[in-house]
Amino acid sequence: MFAPVHSFRQLPATFFSDVMPTAVASPSFIAFNQPLAEQLALPTQYWQTDQGLALYSGLQLPDWTKPLAAAYTGHQFGSLAPRLGDGRAILLTELTDITGKIFDLQLKGAGPTPYSRRGDGRAALGPVLREYLVSEAMHALGVPTTRALAAVMTGEPVYRQRQLPGAIITRVADSFLRIGSFQYAAMYANHDELQALLDFAINRHYPECADAENPALAFLAAVQQRQAKLIAKWMSLGFIHGVMNTDNMAISGETIDYGPCAFMDKYRADTVFSSIDTGGRYAYQQQPQIGQWNLARLAESLLPLIAEDETQAVAMATEVLNGFGPSYYQHWRELFGAKVGLRQTTNDDQSLIQALLQLLQHAEIDFTIFFRKLAYASTDIYAQKGPHGLFADAESWLTWAEQWHQRLAKEDAECDEQSTQHQNRVDQMLAVNPAFIPRNHQIEQIIEEAIERNDFTLFEKFRQDLTTPYQDNEFWMAAPAPSTALYQTFCGT
């Protein structure tokens, strides 16, 4: 049953502003996600139709939408930006899906809002295509993420370093509440308004916290658990968010705001893609530490609700924050353990996995290709489809592989189903090590063909294929040429 709601509007007016999308010249569809529309119980007249196009371009909104832009602040590259907010995003409504779960429906690139800070509120075609493909690929890879419902051309140019085609993406999320939302409340709202925001977030995402002895502290711990699990998942896929500012970290534990994001090709722990991250703050290896740092900013915002005495509140919040490391490494160990074929891991396995990553870095091996091939080496180190041939110096690989096989044999000896163990392990490893990811050079080719030749053939092919990333697909599995080693990503604004 189609049932739009507007619960965010029940919050104090401090947290949002009414806004309408800016009309565009001649919108046209790029893509529409019908399976997601079906999940959201969206009426068919709002699919890939004229009414749908009017909705997703912001040209004419139905009466069940009540558009607004949310206010928030945030630390950007470690420095506080006191007033941010949805500068080019407009929340249309909240939809109840076929399971009864509520999702936000948002336009991105539909024009300026009160928080645009002299920006045009528009989006260029390239960032829209990137976000559509990467967010949907992340969903298919099993990563909590915002989803892409639709992408449209506006028929109007936007101006960045040069004139580019304009576009709008319609995003779906558990919600777009951010750590920066709570920072904003702590800075500009009163105690009751901060409490109202917490109550809203608990009701929406963590209802089990409502009955806790200390709901604010329980909320902090619950958010921390989801963030630890999310970042561990990023790390297991070689994903680099690129701009982990507190305004880009969702309370729900979803990946949001696909700006200068990318996936590693060759494994390097210090990999940075974002052109604006000159100091490497958000490098691959820094993501867990930054996640904990961001959570500390959330904790600061919640202190008045944790305890009346600030010293006591700080001590209680610090105890929770100290649990991030153990939680993260437990998830990390389980995910990487599965990637190397272990069903259960111990603390001792962490050194085995770390040694492998150091080996990959030293030998400059492609992260995704290696782990995909590793499945076949679980039965035979020299397997034809295994990673043996990736190493110029095979001795270092063999040394590690022998230790790895000893660990697998130990696990096999403890298993009651040894007869099917080997083939099961291969299948299980293939199920967690993707055959392909949104390769940076391929995404750039997709964008270039769309911008320069108005050709969306490659975009559409990847949009269809990305739904099965754990199945071999030779078209998308190739590593990039060495010339892409200095690849950079850029913020959409």
C-alpha cells in the first residue's frame, strides 16, 4: 500500500526549511530503477512515465510530497563548518515499503536551497552517473547504502571547470540523518529540541534503545556498532569513501554521499583518490580511525542527554567509544577471514591476514583480482586459475600460501564434513570475493561517453550487470592500464 509520511516535519522547525525544486527546461530519463520502485510500493504512474519524469526532475510535484531541506553542520577535513545543510538536496517525502519500513525519498541536484551557500544547487551529469552506478553496485555487493531510484537529464547546462550537462538523481535512504545533524542541534537547538532529534532517530533506526536505562548512551553504542561494521565492509572491498566528513556519515549506518569515492585497484594501504584530500586524511587505512573520530563528535553532541554532570557524561561516552576498536576489528577479522576461506577466526588469524596485505602491497597486486583467484588456490596453491601467476617473485607468495594452507587444514580437521569441505570453501570464497567492482577507469569511460557523445550504452550495460557482482563477467573484470595509476576523483560541486 502506497503510504507517504512526513515524520521529519514533526521535528522543530530548527532542523529544516521549506523549499521547492527549481524548474528545468526539458527533462528526460536516463535510468529508472523499477525493482526499487516495486519495493517502495510506488504507484506505476510514477515509474518511467511523464508523471514520473515531472516528479524526478522536480518540475511538477504531486500533492503527497512536502519538500524540505534539512539543516546540519559538520567537520570537513577536521575543521568545523558551522552551518551546512542540504545545499543541493531536497527531501520530498518518506515512503513505507512493502515490508512496512520507512525510507526517505530525496532529489539531489534540483536547485538551490537556503543552505546552498551561493552554490547553484545543481548536479552535473558525471557525478549523477557515478552515484547511480556506485551506490547500486554497493547494494549488490551487500554494503548498506543509499539507493538510486531515478536519474534524469535537466536539459540545462551547469558550470564547473567547464560547461557540462545538468542532471538530477533521486536517492532513497533509511534516512539522511547525519552525525552533523546532531552537531547542529548541539550548537543551535535547545535541550528539548536536541531531545526531540534523538527521539526521532531512535524511533526511526534504533527502537530498542527507547527502553534502555540511558537511551542517549544506548543510541551512541548502537550507532557505533553499525559504523564499525560498515567501515569494515568498505575495507574488505577496497572501497575508499573519500570524504568522511561528519556531515557525510549517516546515523543509520549507510554509505551516503558518493562524491570523490573510488575502489582500489592495486593494493596500497595509503591510497587516496580525492583531489582535495592532499593530506591523506581519508586514505584507505585511515577510515577506521576517522570513523571513531567522527563518533566522538556525535558523543560530544549527546553529552547533555547522557548525564546532567558533564564530567560523568564524558566518562560514560568515552567508555562506549573505547569499544569501537574491538568491534571494528572483530568485523574486519570476520570479513577478511571469509575472504581467505576461514569460517571462524581468532585473534591469531589477524597476523596471517595482515601479512597477506603487506605481501599484496609489496608486490603491487590488484586487490579484487587477487582475492577472486585466491578461492581456487584454497585446494591447490598452484591451481591454474589461482593467483600464483600474479607474483613476479613467487617465493614470497608460496611462503604465505603454505602457512595459509596449514591454517585451512587445521580448520578442516575440526570440521565434521571433511568430504565436501574443499569444494564448499571454494564456493564460499567466491561468494564473498566479487568478480568485479565499479572500476575507476570504467566509470570514467561511461561518464565520458555520456558527456561527449550522449551515448549511454555502456552506462546501461553496467547498470544491468552490476546486480550480479559475484558472477564472473569478463567485460568488467579487467584491471586498468598502468596509465591510470594517478587516477583522481573530484567533488561534484
